[in-house]
Amino acid sequence: MSSDTPVPASRRRFLKNAATGAVATGALAAPMVSRAQTTSLRFQSTWPAKDIFHEYALDFAKKVNDMAGGRLKIEVLPSGSVVPAFQLLEAVNKGTLDGGHGVVAYHYGKNSALALWGSGPGYGMDPNMLLSWHYYGGGKALLEEIYKAINMDVVSYLYGPMPTQPFGWFKKPIAKVEDIKGLKYRTVGLAVDIYTELGAAVNPLPGSDIVPALDRGLIDAAEFNNASSDRMLGFPDVVKNCMLQSFHQSTEQFEILFNKGKYDALPAELKAIIDYAVQAASADMSWKAVDRNSKDYDEMKKSGVKFYKTPDAILRAQLAAWDKVMAKKSGENPLFAKVLAAQKAFAQRAGQWQNDYLVDFKVAWNHYFAK
């Protein structure tokens, strides 16, 4: 239609009504957006402010906050801001905190089965496979069953497969199984039982207390988690020997907790944002860990820290000790046995697939870089 063609009366009425409707719709929509309230949730992590783990907690919160567009805001405080690290679960359950960021193994004292999400060899699964079991092999329902059994009214999300944790930091390298006997050693979760079985005197200290205890001689050796956290905590300042590779905590991941009442009150779209933020943060954490852990590992080697591979005899002794602990705990706790059975069934199938399909990447790395 050209610009000088007359517009029929019916057409003029249609355009006028459409414009009036658009103005009315816009007038209604704008106040709805401006009146949208922000739900603020106060979280605490179980990590010191400078630890990369606390950074992971902040990364998760930022993803939620960005995607929620102002409708939901999560603030994350560092460990000890409201409660001690090992009291996070109770604080979230009671509503003292709206949520938190930590690891399931920290709740080990409430029910020993909780430590199975992280402690031990996981029937040969790596941390990502254990997360696969959790979300697709029945682990999530079992975790909910355990929390219900101990009267913890929380919503739990697991994410972020951690790299295999070192055996730990020692004043002198551990050459044989007998060297563990009598050692004053720090660890947490079911690793406490493993090393107690091997003859160590175990003290489950929170992360911020480990290096001061090492420095004062209150403990002889300790493990925490990874190159970045260990370096930040100051292990290289007080001990110069680190033993790499271990089965005591080779399948661990992070946990994001919500107070169930606060979570249930959220609309469905905000719950969906949280769900997808967990998945995004899990991938992002994995990628960041590769970059940062490798840099900190390299820096510690340059600073004079000596790294040793844990001898195979000790790895086998860990597995033998684990088997004894599993038999004992299964007899004491039906939920413990139930979780183990579910893990074992999944691990046998998934592990067979992974072991058969995955190439040994060391072959290629050695081809290009080994001297």
C-alpha cells in the first residue's frame, strides 16, 4: 500500500484499538516488574575466605544471582561467620542459616553412611562417576532417606567432582605401611576409620586449624584436599613433603544445602534456576580446578616442596583397611549397607565401561613431555 492510499475506516479502528491495547498492556507490565520482591538467602561455607573452595561457593551464588534477575539473591559468608564448619548442617536445619556450602563427610558424626559420599575408594569409581551414581543410580534418594532418618529438614544438591586428594603432608616421606603406626594424623569422614585401622592416631580438625597444629607439633601429618587449598592454607610453610595419590578420599564432591522451608517457599522458576546453576557450577568448578591446581602444584615444586607418589603397598593397605571398616559399619548401620550395595552395583557396570573405553592419557603425555 502506498503512502497516499486512503486507509479504510475498519483498518483505522483496528490500528487504534491495537495501539490502545499495547499501551494498556505496557502500563500493566511495568509495575509488575518494579514490584517484584527480592528473596535474600544467607549462606555460609565451611571454608576460609581465601580458600579456592570458598571461591567455588561464591561462583555458585553468582550464577544463581545473575540468572534470577534480582528475584533471588544468595549471600555467602566464610567459615565461622555464624557457626563453626562442622555445625553447618544443624544451622541450616534450624534456619539459623538459609543454606550452606560444604561436603557431606563433615556430617559423618550424625550417620556414618553420609561419609560414603566422598570417603574411600568408591569401588573404583572416580568422583564424576560417583556423582553419576548419585543422580542416576539412586544415590540422591538414599541421601534424602538418611537426612530424614536423622531429622534434618534440608534440601541437598551435590556437585563439583574433586580431583583425587593427596595422602597428605608429612615431616618425612612415608615409605612403608609400618610408618603409619603411631602417626598423629589429621583427616575427616570414614578416612578417620581407615587410618585408625592402620594404626594412626587420628584427629579430625577443621581446615583452618590444620597448619597451626602441624606447626606446633600437635599432629605429625595431615591431609586437606588439593594443591590450591593446601598452598593457601600454608602447608608448604611448615612441611616440605607431600605424598600424592590415595584411596582415603578419592571420590569426593561438594554439597549445597538449603533450609527446606526456605527452599519450598521459592516459586518453581527460581527452583529451576538453582537446579541449573548447580549443574553449571559443577562444570565450571571442574575446569577451574584443572587450571588453578596445576598452577599451584607447579609453584610449590618451584618453592622446594618434594612430592612423592604414595607406594602401591600403602594403597593396597588402604583398600584392605577399608574392607574391614565397611564390614563393621554395615553390621552396625542398615543404611550404610544399603548405600554400599547401591554404589557397588553401579560401579561394577559403569567402571567396566570406563576402564574398557578410556585410553591411558599418560601414554600421550609421556610421548610429548616425558624426559
